[in-house]
Amino acid sequence: MFQSKNATSPTFIRNAPAIFRAALAVLLIATSHQASALPHHDGVVFVGDRKFFVGDLTRSFGDDARSFDFRHALWLKTLLDNDPLLGDQGVRFLRSSVPATDLIGDVPTQMRSQERLEDDPLYMAEGHDVVTFGNLDEYIYPKDSPIKYSVFCTRGGFNPGELNICDIDVAYPYGSNVVLTARKYFPGKLPEISGKFEPVAARMIEIAVCLDVTDRTDDEPPPSGTELLDRNPELSGCRILLSS
């Protein structure tokens, strides 16, 4: 997909961020032979190879072919609004058409060859590789984390080193084609805020595990959202016993 570094034109370099993000979006979107929207039936949304209980929705699910916004379900909106890590985050399920672990967690080889690892201390963070594109975009990858996640941020603010919007993408560990993503305005500098990324990633997985009903039998219908919150107000401590 990418030319060799010696053959890369200045125009290509300027467009590299947009090209890479577009390519990632294509990989996340389901292939054409799949349904035009994420299947949703009896309060359960089907994302890749897993099923998640989301209950009644606040509005029509529409034709979004690859994502589900957690706040489309009122009870999940209530949960997120009161969550100390996700209260101001936009949280979604995404369906990918290739294994999520192929997209997330490591610096892609083509990015290493086309662009450079960040060397400005203002935009570096201990324990992370940071790949920079021009003066606007930062791709952030943990060097040693048990969670497969990566972060995309845009620079912004009035002071050098400040970041603006950040997307945290997480490979759901119990499904090959399931991505969790959060978007937030992070006013601050990367060395100061980088420690917040992994807790957000872990919290999204924790909630998703509690919503995962893939292995539930037909004679075990999920409770309503409010019942689930009554039983487990924070949606934490859930476990999955994989059948295969």
C-alpha cells in the first residue's frame, strides 16, 4: 500500500495522516457482503463474532455499518455519565473486517518507514512510542502493556506541547473483530496525560465483558439494563468462560 521511502513524494508525506486514517477506517468497516448495519435484536447488538446486551435504545439504530454508541442506550448513558474514567468520553463498539489485534497495539511497519518516531520531549511519554505526522498528529503506542490499545491525538491548545482530541482504540480480548473506542478532549501535555490512556482502555474492556452475552444460553435471557445495574452498579468484576 505504501511506496518505499526513497520513492515517496512530498505530496504523499503531507497526506500520510489522512491516508493512514482512511485505510484504518476501511479495515474497520465490514466487508460488502455483510449486513448494512450492526444486527440488533431483542436488546442484543452483534459486533463481529460477539454479542453484547445493550437493552432498549433511545432512538433508531439507523444504518451505522460498523459502530454502536454506548449512549444510545439510556441505562448505559447513565452508567457512563457517572463513571470517573468515561464520564466525558464518547464510547463505542466498532466492528472490524480484519482481526483487531492486527490494527491496534504496535507501530505499523509502514509508519516507521514513512514517518519518524517523535524526538521532541514535549510530545514524548515514558513507556510509549510516539509516531508524528507533520505538526498536527500523534500516534501513541504502549511499549509494554497487557492491553492491546493505541491512541491517536491531534495537537492543539495555546501552549507548546498541548494535545487536543484523542481517540483510544482497544482490541477486545474475547473477540477477534471487536474494537472498543473512546474519544475525549484532553487538555494537557502528553507526558502528563499518557498515564490516563491505559486505565480508560481497561475500563472499556471491563464494561464490555459485563455486557457480553455471546455464550449465554437461550433459556438464560439477559436482565433489563436497570436490573443489571441494580445487580452490578458499576459493571465491574464480570468474567467470561470461553467455550473455545
